Amino acid sequence: MSKIERRRVAVTGVGLVDPFGGDTDDFFARIMQGESAVTLYRHPTSQTDLSQPAACCTSFSPEQTLGRALTSATDRYSQFGLAAAFSAWRDAGLERTGAGSDDYGVSWGTGVGGALTYEQGYTDFFERGKRRMSPLTVALAMNNAAASNIAIALGLGGACLSYSVACASSAVSIGEAYRRIQSGNDTLVVAGGSEAPLALSVMLAWEAMRVVAEGDEQTAYRACRPFQEGRTGLVLGEGAAAMVLEDWDHAVARGARIYCELAGYGQSCDHSHLVRPDATGQVRAITAAMDEAGLSPVDVGYVNAHGTGTQEGDPIEIDALKRVFGDAASGLAVSSTKSMHGHLLGAAGAMEAAITVLALARQQIPPTAHLQQVSADCTGVRHVAGSGLRDVAFRAAISNSFAFGGSNAVLAFRQVQ
Amino acid sequence: MDNNLNFIKDYLERHLDNPPENLTPESKLDEIGIDSMALLELIFELEDKYDIRQSADIPTPTTVGQLLELMEKYKPSEVNE
């Protein structure tokens, strides 16, 4: 398909379920202050003394947000997804009932899906002596449950697709939604991702890889320190982010407020190692996204980095950025907001894409929290620390998502022109 | 029978935002918020309550009255309510 045939794609709504528990403005204001939502999380039913620094949505009340009927028929990851989707839908100026269409779709991402539902089943089986699982287990736990619940609740009859690409899941879901609108297959797509990863098995699995940041009651809030000298790893986070993506002409015709244009999407596979990232693959994804969006290095004012805070991953991403941006790298504003909201795995791409959209629309750049001494292997870009940057004029921003498995997805956003 | 009716009411209150106030034997299950999934779950909970297992080929009730009949029929005789 030639570029000339492609439809432009507008971002017209953003919705979050985040660990601070407030609305989108509250979330953005907090991360602009470098405020961390990470606390020491103890698994509630574990027989071990397992605790990890993590960003938990403790104040999220599914019954209050979604009602009893939806709550009792959904896993926590779907509840996050529904709440974020409703919020984005409202933010896009759409009525909760009657505004759906068979030309509108859902594109969703999750990594571990209904892990908590399976955990409940195993707990019933092994600890409570039950010999069977709830008949709702499949419907609650399946990895497309969130997407389908969103489609049902909002009346979206277009494609309803779910992507599981580890930590790039929801960057891919947004990118693939973008493709569907570009090609005219859908007019509007609710795109994003949700994750509820604080299941015992998931926490233990990440801990076993020795990539979970260290922290106790006092220090958990600053456990995740991307790009910092002496960083010790990532922290898991739960929540969701959704955006309403829309055919540009459709958005204009209905008088929608447009945050920005989703103008590029680059994908690649490192094809080298399951868990060790490779700058060469990342370079290809970043370059593809920027090329599609028609951006040269000097046009990009902000990169929301994948930046998990691991020893191995952070310098590889900085290396990739330096290769792509060349002489412009030293002035390139980069931050990793995972330092504050944690690593949402399959929802990380959507959360960070939403932050990137808000940053571009507000011309403000959030910091990497707790960054005091940039590690020698992460230098060469303009790390944004402290309380971020305000009143910066920039016309484009990108959001990086690099998954285990070597799958890379990069989204490029451009200011409304 | 009353206990079984309360069992259904309790289920509806736990699962619905606006549970019906007046349940009659004629109330249709799909009209009071018990779809096929919910019926599976309700029967599952009932089996746990009485520690019984119903065969897979039981007739599918469509009204509250039929559901109550089923519950009564499969209630173990030693259960004293």
C-alpha cells in the first residue's frame, strides 16, 4: 500500500488506571514532580515471606468504577482495562451508551492476562482442598477477555484483537490499531493494554531472573532507578492505559479534541536472544517509526524510554538512541517513567504511549525519578531528571517498547499541525 | 424451598447492580440476570453447598420455579433445612 492511500490517525482520548488512584491530570502532575507510586508489596496469601517493591493500584475499586455485574464476571486485568477504556472513551467526548459502531474496534495488549484467576484456582485446589475450578475461569482468565469486555460494554463491532508480545504487547496493540485505521479497516479503535501481574507465580518468576529491584519499607519508593549508577532492576506495576485512535477526518468531522497525531510505528525483532536485547534490532524499530512519521533526529523532542532499570537493558537502549540520533543525541530529552509507575509488562507500552501523548500535548517532559548519577554506560543523551521540563517547545515524541523475545515496537507521535 | 430461594436471591445480590426485588416461580432466568454462564456458576455454588455433583445431562431450567425444583430434587435427603 502506498503512503498516499493511508488515512491519518488522531489520538482523541486518553484514559488510565494508575497506582496513584486519581485522574489523568493528577497522574501527570505527580509524575512531573518525580513522585513514585512504588511501595513494598507483600503478596496477601503467600506462605512465603515474599515482598517486592511494586506499584499497586490499591485504591482501585472495581465495584465502584464498573458496578457489581461487570466486576463479578471479570479478572482484575479486565477490570483495569474496562476502567481505562471507559475513561478514554469519555475523554474522547463519546457517550457511554449508544456511541458504538460496527466500524469501531478494540486493539488490546496483555502479557500475563488472567494470572490472578489461575492463582485463585490453584489456591482453591491445593490449599482449600477443592477439586475443581470455577466454571467462569476460562471466561475470566483468557487473554482476550479484556478486549471482548470492552467491545461488549461500548458496542464496538469492528475487529476485536488482542496481542501478547511480552513487554511490547500494548505498543503493538496501539501500532496495529493505527494500521487498521490507516488502511480504512476501522474508523476508530479503543487501543491500549492492561496488566495485573501481582500473582505469586509471576512475582517469583521475575525475582528468579534476578532483575527485580531491591528495596525495603523505607527505600521501595526509589527502588527502580533507570540509567542510575548502581541500579538494581525493575519493579512490577499494575494498571491500564487506553487511548481512542481515530481516522483524522472522522475526528475533525465530529469536532473531537485532538491531542496529537500517531504518525509512525516501527517494529523489528532482534532475532538474537530471548532475553538479552540488541541495539541493532532496536535501531531498526526506532528508525522505521521515525521514517514513517517523516521525522529527522532534530524533530524529536522527547523519548519515553523503555528503560526498565536493569543493568543489562538500559545501556543497550541508550546505545540504540545514540546510533539513531547521532550528533543530535546529546540534546535528546530522554526519561523512563517506569521509575514511578513501575513496569506494567503488557500494559507498559500503552501507559508510556499515553504519557508521551500527554507530554507532547502539554509541552512538558516528565523525569526519570531518583536519577542522581547517570551510569557511565548510559551517558550520551540528555537525561531528564528532578521535576522534569516545563514549557519546552517540541513537535514530536517517541515511545520505545522492547520486549523479551526480542520484539521491538516504537510509536511516533507528532503535534497537531 | 425458602432457603433455596434465598440462595438465588443471595447470588443475584452478589452479582447484579440492580437485583430484582420480587422473584416468583414464573420469573424467567434470562430476564432476571441469570444467563447461561451465571447459571453454570450458580449450580456450581449449589453443588459446593450440598457437596453433590449433578450429572451433565440435567435439564436446563429457564425459570426460577424450574431452578427451585432442580435444587429440591438434587438436595441430599440428609440435608436438614
